[in-house]
Amino acid sequence: MAGSPLPRRVLLVSLGALGLLATPRRSNALPLDTLSDALERVNPRTVPPPISFKTATGARQTLADYRGKGLVLNIWATWCGPCVAEMPSLDRLAADIAPFGIAVLPISIDAMGLPAVKSFYATNRIEHLPMLLDPDGDVAHAFKLDGIPTSFIVDRSGRITGRVEGSVQWDTKQAIAMLRNLVEPLPQSG
Amino acid sequence: MKAVMTRPRTFSRMRLRRLGLVAMLALSFLLPAPAHAAASGWVGNHHASVRLITAEQATGSAGTVDAGLEFRLAPGWHIYWREPGAAGLPPTISWHGSQNLKQASLSWPAPLRSVTDGLQTYGYAGTVVLPIAAELEHPGAPLRLHATVNYLACRDICVPFHAVLDLSLPAGIAVPGPEAGRIAAAAAHVPGDLAELGLKLIRAEVAPAGAAQSELALVLKGRRARLTHPDLFVEGLPRGAPGPPRLVPGSEGGQVSLVLRGIDAPAAEIAGRTLTFTLTDGPGRAATFSARPIAANPASLPGPLATPLATPLAIPLTPFALAFLGGLLLNVMPCVLPVLALKLMGLVALAGVERRAARRELLASAGGVLAGFAVLASALIGLKAVGASIGWGIQFQEPWFLAAMTMVMVLFAADLWGWITITTPRGLAALAIAGRRRHLGALLTGAFATLLATSCSAPFVGTAVGFALARGPMSILAIFLAMGLGLSLPYLLGAAAPRLIIFLPRPGPWMVRLARLFGVFLLGTALWLLLVLFQVGGTSTALMVGVLAALLLGTLGWRHRLGGRREGLRRIATVAASGLAAAAILAAELGAAGAGTAAPRAEAASAWHPFTQEALAQGLAEGKRVVIDVTAAWCLICQVNAATVLDRAPVAGALAAPDILLLRADWTRPDPAITRYLQSFGRYGVPLDVVYGPASPAGIVLPDLLTSGDVLRALDRAAGMRQAAER
């Protein structure tokens, strides 16, 4: 043995490696599609159909209640596997993107309404998302959806700038940058 | 749920056009087109569509028409089973608007598992038929099926589909249509019962895995219990959808276990709950059955790896220490007490002899103990290898062993009374000649001490034996020898420091009196063994062996009376004695075999009910506290526990509470169910006492040697917070 420096270095490196392994991964273990791959840009931007949905307290809301904000509108249900898969990343997105004046609005089309959503939020520790309900599926109908999850990116002037079918990884740096870009209204040039 | 999709309508219009084309072609060829098809049109889109089919083209005279709901799914798309898993919805059908339909019952073919985005879901892909038995109100009359079907199909998105299907069958001869084969094939995929797979459910167990999770194990048995790629689907869990099961080869021949890990509910919430299991093993092999899992210890569930038969000696030190300590404590357990008499006599006799001789004698006794343990270990290894269920003290379940031990006790008693000479402790001169025989005697004493010692467990012994028997031959041998070392420690200490023996009183006439007394003790042991034999082998067997033992004693007494005078008669007596001993063993074995099952233990007046897993599960389901006492007539510790704790105030009073169910498992005779229960705690011997309750569904295991305090505390703990607060 030449001395202690080598073993100590080996020890430190191994500890570091262990630490890396032990650090909980922030993103989902399973790779979801990236936003840039799944995004369908809506060009020209369109005005969404008039929709309304209920909050957890039973108050009826429309998109007009969020005027001036950028929106990530997500239509989902607890029985929908792909929807359920992206909810945790959507929850983290809501926390990360709130400072930029962007709201994430998941609208559940569960026929059971609030109880289903409440229990789902509790078991999956969804903390940053509001509970928004459309138990009759009117929102899905109004958007003429093919299926769920479908998400719409709505800019600050209230127009749809993008559409995503299926689940994506919402809380990456790239996705947040992209969303911040998408919700800015077009310059009034032409 | 409202329809979300718009595509199916345009698509079905296209199909209609195509159908029209086909119809025109048929007309142009003047083919006799059937008035009614045995299938409705497809309704849906290019992702998923559905139609109604029937096996026959007319209703015929039977009361039932075989029908089916046929789904066609594009690659990647799936629909859900009646239990969808982590997400999803099963199809629902309303028959409102049908005519001449009394009732329609839907069957579910075995599902397939799919894992999407980390979620376990159960369903069907490709083309699938859900068989429907349509019962007619008026057999022989036309039938109109009108089905409103709502179903969810998913791939990367989920689409709720809504389809209205119509199918009319005329009256007439029930000629099988083109769809008959598909319905029959689907019906063949509907799970049957376990017997059809050649399997039997032995038990279902649930054990905690962390605070919020649990593990579930199904132990199955069958002559051809060879599952190749099994999957297991559970209905009735409070939440969560477990992943695929692990297949674990069973400890006994023909057994396999399926273990589900990571169930998102605590074991307490699952124990006693009726769950429905669907086991699949390749196409066409599936069974559905219900079971109520009982709470078990995490350690007792079948492990992820089968225990290899030859485990290397890589055992942690603790089991050795436990085995050693257990062995040491066995010295003062009541089961070894009669042999203690022999030991004491040996030591006292040695007080006068030379140090070297004493040392040899002591070492021989220690060797006897170790040899006894080695023999035990080898026997258990052998039994385990041939797949027999093994345990600590199981030799007491064998009539021949009990008979042999009875005879040995009689012989030892005769020896102590000086009627015969097994050892010849008569001074130094004799030692030189009889040395070998003396050592043989000491060795035998040691070995018998071992055999008798196994009739009771001591603290630590249960744990150590449980550890050993669950492992390979080398581990069993090593642990048993460690225990033997513990049991023989007093001898070894004596051998190391023979001076200790000098402190014993010097030999004298008192020794003869003491020897007589100890002889009586040994006869008492013989009587006790006969009593056990009475319970193991039946009355006639016990009587026979008892008479033979008395005859043996009589013969030996007579032989002693003859003294050195009549050599011939003495020889005859010796032969007769040997014959009697052999006859007793034979009689016990034959008698017990003839008796079949002996009379059960008389426990009519007792508050204890016979133990079964079902009784335990039911007691728990009723919210009761359940006390399990696993005992055996030959287990002295068990008798001590009953006499000093269980049947006495204050415990007896506490056990009389109306919410307490008392179950006694009598292991006096071999009982696989009880052996399994013992093994579920990693135990291979009695006593075992466990207290279950609302707050302890997995059971609280009491120490081997009970104290009133232990039992009362466990009862309180099992009752849970609510009752504890009331006190």
C-alpha cells in the first residue's frame, strides 16, 4: 500500500456515485413525449369555443376569468391512463410556471365529478393544480376532441396557439421556455 | 359519458356504402342472401369498432342464444377488462329496447396486462369477443337485440366510444352461423376454476411491506403445478393495481407460490377481505377464484429467490449465537429434566474417580449430545430432501418413537435401580476394562437427552431452528451442532475444569437412595410418553405398549432376582426383555396404523375451538381478537404454558371476553395445515402462541414461555387504540 490518498479518493468517488443514485429523480421515471415533439402549432391562432366548467366550490368559470394570463388547458379524466401519467409533471409545471403569469387548468371530465378528482389528487399528491370539473363532457364536446388527454396553449390575448394530443413531459426547462414563448400574443403588426 | 369523437359517423357512412355495394353484387348474382345475418354492422372508427354477433342464425327452440360483443382494435389500442387496473373503464352494455330478451349475461375472457406510462392496466387488444348468453323470454320466438355499448379505448389518448348495435334473429332452426366459431373460441378463454388448471389453493397471505404497502402471496398446489408464464389479476383491492407476480417454487413438492409486491394498501386493510383472483398461464389457461388473505409475517412470505438446497456456510453469526444460547437454556427446560437425573447421577458417580476419567466421561456425554443433534439434523435433511414436511420435535408424532423412548426410560430406570448395568461406575480398576462401555453409556445418555429435549422449545430455539430448517443441509447441520454445543456446555465446562466436580458430595449410601428416586422419575417419564402415545396412536396402542413396558420391567426385575445363580434363565430373561422392547415398538407402529386416526383430544368443555385458517380469517373479519395456541401433548412447555398462564386467572378471565376467539392447533399428530401455519412464522416447532386483533392483523407472537403479563399486554395491543383509551 502506497498510502491513504488513493483509497480515500476511491471512497469519495464511490460515495459520490451512490449519492447520484440516491438522489430522487425529479422527472418521471418513464419517458413521456417532449412538448416540442407533440406540439401542434395552431396557426393562425383561433378563438376557443365558449366553454364553462366548475371549480371545487361549485362556482362556474369561463376562460374569461383568466384574461391576461397564459393558459395550459388540459382535458383529462381519472380513468384515462395517459392523462394520469402526465398529471405529476403537470402539477410541477403549475408550480414552476406560475411566476411567469401562466396558469395550468386541468379540466376533469370524470362523470363522478369532485369526489373522483379529490381522491386522485390526494393519492397522487397533486398540490399545485386547481380542481376543475366538467362532469358532462361539455368542454370535450365543444372542442370536438378526438380523445383525452388533449391540451391547449392559450396566449395572453385568449387565443389558442398550440394543441397537444396525448401525454407529454411538461416540467422540463425546454417545455417551460417554449410555453412562455407560446403564450405571448403576436405583435400587432399584421 | 357523452361521445367525444366525431369520426365514427362518417366512417360508418362509408361502410354502409360498401355494404350496399356488396348487397348489389349479391343480388346481381341472384344468391339467396340470408334474411338475417348473425352479426350486426361494425360501429366505430379506424381505432376501435364493435359489433354484435350470434352463434346461430335463428333462435331455434333453446331458451338461450349464444351471442357476443366483438371488438376490433387498431394496433396499440386496447379496451379494458371488468377490472381495468390503474386506469381505464370496463365496457358497459345496456340492453334496453331489446325484444324477447329476458336477460343477457356477459362473460369476460382472461385479460392481458399492459404497462403504459408506468401504469398497470388489464384489458384486450386486437380482436376480442366478449361472450354473451342471451336468455329468451319466449323460446322459439324471434329475438331483437338492441345494445347500447359504452367503452373506453386507449392508446396515447383515450377515446370514450358510444355505439348502438342492433341484431335480429328470426324464429327457425338454429343453424350455426359463420360467427359461431369465434364465440366458442372466446368462451374457451373465459377462466374456469383452479381444478381445471390442475391446481388447488393452499392459502393466501398478506404481509406488510412498509407502512402503506403490502405483499400478497398465493400458495398453490397441484400434481402438475407447473406454471410457465403466469400472470395474476386481483379484484377487490382497496386501491392500486399490482404488477405481474413473481413465481416462487414452493418449499414442499408440487407447490408454487405467486407473490405480488408493492400493493398500495396496508396489510391490515387487505387481511380478511374477499379478493377475486384471475390466474392466467398462456392462452386458454385461466382460472378465477376467491380467497380471503390471512395476515402473515413479511419474513414468512415466499422469498424472491428459491432457497437452494446447498447453501454455502455463509450464515450470519447471530443464528449461531441464538442456537447456542437456546441449547444452553434447554438444560433447564422441563423436557430435559428426567435426563437431568441421569446426568446428575453420572456426575455424582464421577465425584470419586480420577480427573482424567471424569474428563473423558464428560466429553463422551457432550459427544453424545452433539451426535444426537447430528443425527437429528441428518434425519431432517433427509426428510426435507424427499419433500416431507419437517419440524422440531416431529419424532414425537411417531408412535414407534414414543414406544422406543418408553422402553428406553424403563431400561434407564432399571439401570438406576441396579437391575441391569448400562454403565459400570465401580472404581478405577473396572474403568480400565469397562472404559469403552462406560463411554458408550455416557454417549447414549447425551443422545437421549437430545431426543427428549426436542419435545420442548426454549427461548431462542424456535428462532434458530426456524432459521436452519428454511435453509440448506449445511446450515441445518451447523445450527443444530451449535445448539448441541449449548446443551452440552455444562459437560464441556466440567471437562475443562474437573475440579468443579469435587464440590459435589462424595459417593455414599445416599447415592443408592437417590438413584432409586431418579429411577422413579424416569418411570414417570415413561408414563408420560405412554400418555402421549395414547393421543398419537390411540388407546389400544398405548395399552399394548404399556403392558409390554410393564412386562419388560417385570422381566428385568425377575432377572435381577435371579442374581448370578442361574445363567441360563438369565439369558432367557435378557432375550425376553429385548423381545419385549422390540415388540413394543412394532406394536406401536402396527397398532397406530390399524387405528388410523386416534380419538381427538377431549376438549368438549373447553372454550378453545379447533384451529383452521378459515376460522382465523372469519374471526378477524368479524372484528374479533383471535388467540391461537399451537400445542402438542408431548410438548411440556406447552402444558406448562396452559397450566400456569392460559388456564389460570387473570389470563383465563381475560380470554373469556366475548370478542375473543380462542383457536387451538393440536400438533400432537402430524398435521400439514398446522405445520404450514408454524412455518408462516418461520417456526418449526411448538409452542407458538399468536394474538390477532383489529390493531394487529399480522399477529403478535408471544414468547415461548408465556407469562400472564405478556398475554394481557398482547391482548390489549391487539384490541387497538380505541379500547386502550377506554381503559
